[in-house]
Amino acid sequence: MKAVRFHEYGDPSVLRYEDVEQPVPGAGQVLVRVAATSFNGVDGNIRGGFMQGPIPVVLPHTPGIDVSGTVDALGEDVAGLEVGDTVVGFLPMTGDGAAAEYVVAPAGILTPAPRSISLPDAAALPLVGLTAWQALFDHAKLAAGQRVLINGAGGAVGGYAVQLAKNAGAYVIATAGPRSGEHVAAAGADEVVDHTATEVSAAVTEPVDVVLNLAPIDPARLAALPALIRSGGVLVNTTVWMPAPSDEQRGVRGIDLFVNSDAEQLSRLVALVDSGGLRVDVAQRVPLAQLPAVHAQAATGELHGKVVIVAPAA
């Protein structure tokens, strides 16, 4: 089968589109015929060797944490899935990913794919959708009537976070650049702050209950965010190389988010997609052979929006 792999850590040039042996599912695993994976920022950090501590991988490594596809074969002791089922999942970060024609996945991380969008586009959902869900509901305990500031809402996680927060009945203030402001407003934000023109601290005139920081802002700006939060509120931070600040005197908690694969939560996201309550946005659909170029674009900051990497047709 065809796959994209890297045999050593380094810049995007280490990625190779090559022939590899098709994997075989073991006990509790399924073989998925890949429809698509997607590019996530962490893919570039793993390839570059910057995540060897928290996410150790065995070289050569196939990237691609998200997967959508069709169950092709079942290992032993797999229940609830059948050959031919269309599925979506967030693969284990330390194992081989879905930048290939086939991937082996633990059966327990897969959930039925959405029916209302194409199977390749479903690969845009798992990691970023789960990040937004877990930030808002597992960690921040967001409830109807609360005010939430989503800092860095212009990215893929931010788009889902705005939609989910609005669905939950929250008042949403979102920061975004000029390129993504209209997109964030269309996602349902009540207020959109252009962070290139206005300091967030000046734009938020009434305390919020929750801040979700998705942006790689400088440490001083991150440290200023708790002042925008009411006493007893929470700041959830996804830029984990900068620890989340807190304000112990006022009971403002800072939480660093490490996203987990969760098939039950993913099934809730899929249900929202199929009911029309959650929109999956895809900026580009790129053939698997061109994945190295996507990594190169991301490395130069020229990649905008969610990119789906489409496997070769069977």
C-alpha cells in the first residue's frame, strides 16, 4: 500500500511517499481502508522531533492522527463493528497514523461516521472537535448563560468551540484576525474582536466565566487573561508549552488541556453534525502524495483552514 512516512526527524523534506506493507489487525483492532486523514499542527511538531517526550513514536512513522474510512477487516474479540461500516476516529498519537491507504485502529476509538457529509470530510472532525468539546465541557464546565472568551477562534478548534459554546447557550466573545473574522461571526460568535487592531483586555469590558486560549500568544498576554475572568472562573489553555496562568486569590483556575481520544464524545459530535447543529468546515482537500507540501506550507505559516488529506481511491 501507499503511505507517507518519515524515517528521521526533521523539516518537511523528511516525509516520503512510499510503498509499505499493509498492516494486519490484532486482537481488539480493526483494519480501516482510509478515506482521509487531516493535518493538525501537532503532526508537524511530531515530525520535527519536538514531541519525543510526551508523544514518543517509532521510526519510520506514518503521521495522521485523524481517520475516516471503511472497516476492511476485524481482529479477534471485536464487537459492535462489521466489515463495510464507515467510521471516524482519533488514533493513538504514538502509533502509526492514517496518512496511508490502510491503518490499524483500536476498535474502541472508532464511532460511526457522519452521514450528512462526505466520508473524507469527516476526517476534519475528531482531534479538533474533541479538543473544543473537552475544553468547554470537561474542563471549563461551561453552562447556559455563562460568558466565554475564545482567544484565537479563527482556527479549526476555535470554529468548533464557538459553535459548541453557542449550542450550550453561552454568550461568546471571540478573537480572530481579519482573514477569519467573518468565518467566526458565521459560526455564531456574539462579539468578534480583531486582535490585530484591539487588545483583548480592552475589548472585554465585563468579566467572563471562561477563557479558552487557543492562540500562541506571548507570555505577558497569556498572563493577563485571568484578570478578565470573574472570581471562581476558569482559563483552559491548549498551548501547553506555556502553562496556564491562574489567580489563586480570586479562585481563578488555570488548566492545561491534553486532548484524549473518546469515542462516546466523538459520537455526540457526529450526532450534532448530522442534526445540523455543528458545521464541519474544510478549506482544502489534498491527495495523500501531496502531504509533504502541506507540512511545508504549515511550516511557513501559509496554511489556513482545515486541510483534509485524501487517500488514493481503491
